[in-house]
Amino acid sequence: MDTISVLTLHLAQALGLYMVVAGIGGLAAPERWQKMMDELVASPALQLLTGVLVFAIGVTLAIVHTHFTDPLATVVTLIGWVALAEGALLIAVPRPVLRIGLAAIPYTRVWAIVSLILGILIGLAGLTGRATVI
């Protein structure tokens, strides 16, 4: 896959790896996700810290990589902006995000498989892609 930036390739590799290990974690210990959600729901401090961390990652991606020049760059950009929005919501109004998270818990294995597959695809696109000026 051709993209406009070497940074896109590196970020795709990193995001793909993250999604693969998150998927493996969800398959290996799905009950851990229920426990994490229970703790997150019960702790405003943990909600804030999680929001700050996710927001920081998202805003960093948005600052360094907002490109809609090709499919891979668009995917990387959208992941950053979604993380930014999720983090902002966790900081400002966590309840809607927590409701979505709790609703997803029964489908942890499904989300883990989706994360694993998408992570492999994004990671491979980053590993095998070329950065060329379009």
C-alpha cells in the first residue's frame, strides 16, 4: 500500500501491534475486561486518569498525523481523532462512554477477534507499505 508519509507506516505498525495485543488479551482473559469495566465505573479518579491518557494519545496523533490522502493515512487519522473524542468524553461526561463499554462486555470475545484481525491488517499495511509522494 502506498501512502504519503513514513510516519503513517510507523503509526500503522504501532496501532496494529496495540490492537493485536489487546485482541489477544481479550481472548486469553475476557473476564479481566469485565473487572476493568467494574473498576472504571466505580472510580471517578480512574475515569479521569483514563480519559487524560486516551485524550493525550488522541491529541498527539491528531497533531502529528491528520492526513486523508490515502486509505491507510485516513485510518490512522481516524483512530487518533476517535481516541481524542473518547478521552475528552471520559474527562467531561464519562457516563455515555461507560454505558457503551458496559454494553460491549458480553461481546468481549467478538471485539477481541475484530481487534486482532484489524490489528493484523493495519500492522501489515504499515510493515509492507511504501511512502511515496502522491
